[in-house]
Amino acid sequence: MQLANDYYPTATLLLSADDRAHVIGIVEDGDKKGLADARVSVVGYPTEAITTKEGGNFVLPAHAADGQQVELHAERHGEAVDQWHPAGRFPAHLIFDGKR
């Protein structure tokens, strides 16, 4: 690139956030058994909530970059759990202990 007489060139850079990561995990009871019928969501995105099936596994869009912390919310039979977890490949373990 030759600057010639332009000593202060400008450039426009288009930046965007990488929010394509997912959050994966399992909803368990106090005995580490996967639970069905738990409604799990990323806080701020309740319309994307899923209901776990047998085994308690879930996958949700994190709306965050890989490694960025997201808050998860799960409800089941009147009990709720909120937990922070990094988006990406490490699974979250949301535990309903029956004491809440």
C-alpha cells in the first residue's frame, strides 16, 4: 500500500460479536439421576426454553461466545435452580436436591 500524500488514511472495520456458542448440560436429582420434565432456559431468552426428556440432557443456544458465562434457569414441579455456567463444550450440571 502506497500512502502517497495521504498521511492519515482511514479504514472502516465491521466488527461483530461471536454469539454462536451453545450451552449443554444435564438436570439431575441429588442422586445424580437425570430428570425429565425440567424446563431449562438461558436467562433473558425464556421463549427458547426446552423441556428435558428422560435422561435430563439439554442443549440451548447460549447467545454468547465460547467460554462466556451465561445464567441458566431450570424449573421442575415448583422447584427452581439458577446457575452460572460457561458456554461451550463443558456440560452444566443443574441439581434439584428437593430442599428448596
